[in-house]
Amino acid sequence: MGSAMAQALLRAGVHVVVYNRTPARSEPLREAGATVASSLAEAIAATGASIVSVAGYDAARKLFFGSDQPDIRGKTIIQLSSGTPTEARDWSRMCTESGADTLTGAVLALPMHIGTPRAHALLSGPERLYVEYKPLLDVLATTKYVSESAGAASAFDCAVLTNTFLSVIGWMQGIEMCRAEGIDTEIFVAFLNERVAFRAEVNQMIHKTIAENKYTNPQASVDVCGAVTHHIAEIIEQNHMSPIVSNMLVQLFTEAHERGLGDLDIAALALLLRNK
């Protein structure tokens, strides 16, 4: 991801200084026109702003606040490594205590999407910094400012990925169910793609219901939807498939019913998810 970012900046004519803990990985960037620093301290000293993209906040902390801590006073550190809101807040505090400004963020993209509108970069922290560095960050991705709170972008990132992972897992489970019953999976995938607008409408309806806290008079109740989860479980069992997904669905709807949510709109599952 870091190499993809550097390549995108170089294509845009930005002067780029790179540092990688594995020097060989910097060679393609040197050939593309980047200046390769021999140390993190050298890279930071050569620029006013540094973009960080490593495995996670733990790796970033070891680089920036370990035994060989570089001087970051007066610098801006744009942290785009994945992590939790708590890690982002701790990072922001450590940067501030070391005399640096920081934006904390996350990238929603595959490396091949960097430098295109399909990539998204979430940013949080001081809005003045976001405004200042937005033109640079726009080279990498479509940017979205989330909040002044340092942990906001990480929380937003994980919220989006929760939706993505569950959707992808459901999509794969559906493919396997169709395959087990002899259905052409291409038809299934095409049908799901045709329902994107429907999903968007349902998302808005569910959000409105939750925001207004009005769960009666449902379009689809928890118990009606819960009954379908048993059909799903039966198909999976009869085809000798893994019950991981169906068990999760049955457990969720069963617990909602037992807590008295059965006659309410399916959006009432949010009450179950937010409160143990």
C-alpha cells in the first residue's frame, strides 16, 4: 500500500522521499524518481509532512517512538495505517507531546485502486490540517473528513469494513448454497448486482427507523426474518456445508426473539447489537 501511494504521488509530479525497513522494496521507487532515505529520521528531516503506511499502529509506534525515535518537532505526520480508535488517540497524543501535528486516518482500497477515484481515504484530527493537505491526499484517493476526534477515522473504517466483510461472507455463502443445489452461480451473482439500488433503499429505511427509535409497524419483523434463518440453516445442513454463517444468524435472531423484539422491525436488531 505504501509503495502504491508513493507511485501515485510520483506520477502526479510530487517530490517524494521514501523510507522502507526493507531497503530492496524502495528500489522500484528510486527508479521511478523517488529519493530513498537511509533512515526514517533522514526521510522526516527532508520533508514537512510524512505519510505513514505500515502494518499497523504497533509497527508505527516502534518506528516513531522506539529507541531510535526521530525528531518530529514541527512536522506533520499523516498516519494512514489501520488500527483502532484507541490506538489512533494514543498516536495523536504521542505526536503532540513530541511537538508534531498529526492527522489519523485509514485507506479503503486495494493497492491497485490508489490514485483513482475508487480509493477512499478517511481522515480525522484538526480540520485545518485536513484542509491544508487535502490537495496532496486527493492524489491518492477520494478523501473524506470524519471528525476532529483522532479516533474517528479508525472507527469509521472498521464500521465500513464490518459491513464489507459480512456482505462478502454472505455473498460467498450464497454462492455455495446455489452451487450445492445445482443453480448457475453466474445468475446468482448477476441478480445480486442488480439489487444494489434496493439495498441502498433498505439501508436508508433501516437508518431512519433506528434514528427515530420507532420500531413498530414493521415492513419485516424480527420473527418473520428469523424464520428464514432456519430455512437457511436447513439448506446448509442438508448439503453438509459448514454451519458457521447459519449458526450466527440463527443465534442472533433467536436472542432477539427471547429479548422480546420479535414483533418489531428488523432494525430493532440494533438494540441487541449495541447493548449486551
